[in-house]
Amino acid sequence: MASEDIAKLAETLAKTQVAGGQLSFKGKSLKLNTAEDAKDVIKEIEDFDGLEALRLEGNTVGVEAAKVIAKALEKKSELKRCHWNDMFTGKLRSEIPPALISLGEGLITAGEQLVELDLSDNAFGPDGVRGFEALLKSPACFTLHELKLNNCGMGIGGGWQKPPGENDGATALAEAFGIIGTLEEVHMPQNGINHPGVTALAQAFSINPLLRVINLNDNTFTEKGAVAMAETLKTLRQVEVINFGDCLVRSKGAVAIADAVRGGLPKLKELNLSFCEIKRDAALVVAEAVADKAELENLDLNGNALGEEGCEQLQEVLDSFNMAKVLASLSDDEGEDEEEEDEEGEEDDDEEEEEDEDEEPQQRGQGEESATPSRKITDPNSEEPAAVLSSPPPTDLSTFLSFPSPEKLLRLGPKVSVLIVQQTDTSDPEKVVSAFLKVASVYREEASVKTAVLDAVDALMKKAFSSSSFNSNTFLTRLLIHMGLLKSEDKIKAIPSLHGPLMVLNHMVQQDYFPQTLVPLLLAFVTKPNGALEICSFARHNLLQTLYKI
């Protein structure tokens, strides 16, 4: 490390916040690769008496640095809180498990009794679970109350390229949760966990009776996972927050969860089932289930398929027991969809993709109403056999662009790339940005969806960048503004999630049509601290690795 770097590090450490037993290096952007790099950090740890909380987030910790930090922690037996989120920026995924193993061994050797462990936003992927599995199963975590694993890209398997069943990341964690038994909060949003992992987690949660917060937002339950989780919820009495938003629980899953809510959960304050493909009747069952929840503050059913009449009925049901005020906005309701889906049999095989959207129409169609909700409000159209057995309605490009979804994109078929190019004014950077973001927003790892998204983006951007009248710099500037990474006087509202656009950009920058002159500008803005980027650190990490190589 150069002398000027050491001086800068020393100055940073001098400003380190120390309060209430906490030593914080938060957001210092320290690059701790070698033992020498970490020398001053180690001294701070060693000299701190009564260390109870260590914040390392917002820095970069390499394997060798982790080993010496772990050695220093072996003498800190009073440590209770480890804020170790977002501390591997720029590191290869293969480097993260050994670093975590070293840090975990330090805590175990010290005889810690942790109450909080935050490893969020570290993009370690499914295999990374082995880096802290031993720690979770050790006595150091027998007192653990809060575990946060937000946006770590664990997926449902031990590795995306491995066959199902090998070292299932979520299942390994579930085994650890069953050993701990003292958890009060579990945060694992946006990890690509599918129904086998959800089911394993549900079984483990039942062994943690003190659970207050369960946040699994943006994973993929389907009916099987939702039913398994509902059975566990029936056994828990302390739960205050349930966040299953964007988890594809669908109508049958929602009815199962409603049954659990109706029969228990006396302390429930928040129930989030937004963007879960729930239809009107099932949503009404959920509303009825919260009638006696005196502490409920928020019921979120936004982004489902209720229709205008369904939204009104939902409000009426809640108003009938003076709880209309707890209902979150329904501004993103998808509208009532006559298409019925047969949820039975989905995800029967661990190899099935998370949304099962390429299923043949004739394999669907029994309808979600077979879930027998306690309160049935009949839709006259649903009594017509043709409505039940009909194939999905045709989708045109304008329908997809108005309300993008993976299913609508797939319905466009192989013509989607041609349609995107034909119906987008590729001389106008703003219109190209709009089309790009609409397509990228539905990105999924499911092979059929991923291929459709990337093919459409390739066709659109190849046409745009090849045009002499297209201003590439303006395109990137407007894209950064819409992603919330660059301020603008236009007061443009940033898109809600950067995950899809970041994953698609990671593909796009590697293509021959992408101007290499744009790489430094893109790198500069993706590197800057930004809350929206931190939420999607897995996708951000992948893009940064690619940009650094170009």
C-alpha cells in the first residue's frame, strides 16, 4: 500500500465512529485486500475495549485481510452485532466464502453470543452459503435474533450450474435456523428462492417461536411454497410483519395464507401480498381474514388482478369492519383477468423454472376458484365454460409496453424482436430508453424469458447504435436519469427496481454493437453510492465485474 494511501486510511480511521460499544468503518470505501492493508483496522479492533458491534459495510475485504481481522476478533468475546453487508464489492464470488469462513471461525473461537448478523448485499450466490453455514450452526448463533440476507442471489440450489438437490442454499440455511431456534427477524428478499427452498424455510421457522418479522419479498413461492408457509404461520404467535410481496403466491396460496391469518397471528401489524398474481375473490378472502386484527396497520394487495370492481369491493369489505385505512394504494392493479390458470402441478419438478410461464394453455384452465374461498362473489363471466377453457388472449406490443410482464412478452413469440424495432423510433434516445426499460423490467433467469428479453434488447439497441443520427451519449444520460442514478431538472420518477436493467446492461455492454466510449461513464455512475443500487448489489456486482474487464 502506497504511503499516501496509508495516510488517507489513517485519516479515515481517525474519523471512525465509536459509540455505545460500536466500532464503525461504515461506508469508508476501504480496500482491505492484504494483511498489511488491514493493519490499522486490526489495531482499532484490538484497542477497543468492550466491543459489542462491528460495522464493516461499504468496504472491500479480501481473503487475506479477513483472516487477520478474524484473528483480532478471537479476543472480542462481547461482540453481539455484526453489520457485514456490502463488504465484498469488486471481489470474485469465489473469494467470498473463504473470507466468510475465516470471519466465522474468529467469532466461534471467541465464544461470541451474537444477536444480530447482517450479510446482505454481498452477492455471494448459492455456493456462498457454505461460507457462513458453520457459523450459523455454532453456539455463537444460538442467541441470534436478527439475520439479514437481503439480495444475496442464493437461488434455490447449491449453484446455478449444479443439478437440483446439491447443497441447496435455502435448505442449508433452514437446517441452521432449526438449530438456532431464537430468531426474531429473518430478512431474505430477492434471493431467487423457489418453492422447495421456501418449504424448507417454512419448516425451520416453526422451530423459531419468537419470530416477529418474516421478509421473503421477491422470491418465488407458487402455491406449494405458500401453502407450506401458511401451515407454519398457524403455529406462530409473535409475528408482526409478513412480507411476501412479489412472491407469486397466486390465488390459492393467498387463500391458504388468509386461513392462517384468520385463525391466529394476533399481533399482526403488516401483511404484504402485493404483485403476487392474486385475483379478486382470493383478495376478498384475505381482506375478510384480517377482520379481528386490532393491531394491523398495513394490508398491501397492490399490483394484483382485482379489476376496478374488485378494488371497490375490497375497500367495502374492509370498511365494513372499520379497517379501510389499513389498505395500501391499489394504483398498480393489473385489472381483472379472465384468463384462468391451473396452479396444480406447477413446480412439480425442481428443474421447472420459477414462473412456469411456458406451460401449454391446455394444461391450465381449471381455475383458481377451486380454492373454495369462504366468501364467494360471483363473476357472471366465470360461469361460461369458454371463459374457463379458452387460451390466453392474444397480446400485441402495445399491450406489453403498457403493462409489461414476462408472460405477455412470451405470448408475443419470436416476432417480439422485429416488433420492438418496427414500433420504436430508434432515432429518438428517449423512446429507445423507454422501450429498453420496459423490456428489461421483466428480465428473469428463466431460460425462455431471459432469451426473449435479451433478443429483443439486442435487436433494439443494435438498430439504434448503428444509426448515424442516434446520439449514444444522450441515450446513456437519459437511461441513467430514469434509473435514478443521475439527477435531472425534468423531475423524472426513477423506475422501481434496477435488477432487470442492470442484468440486461451486463449482457449489452459485452456485445459488439455497444460503443466502448460509453463504458467509463457507465462505470462511474454504477460505482457511486446509491441506495437503489445497493438493493440490487448482486446485479450491480456482476455488471461492475464486466465493466472492469472491458
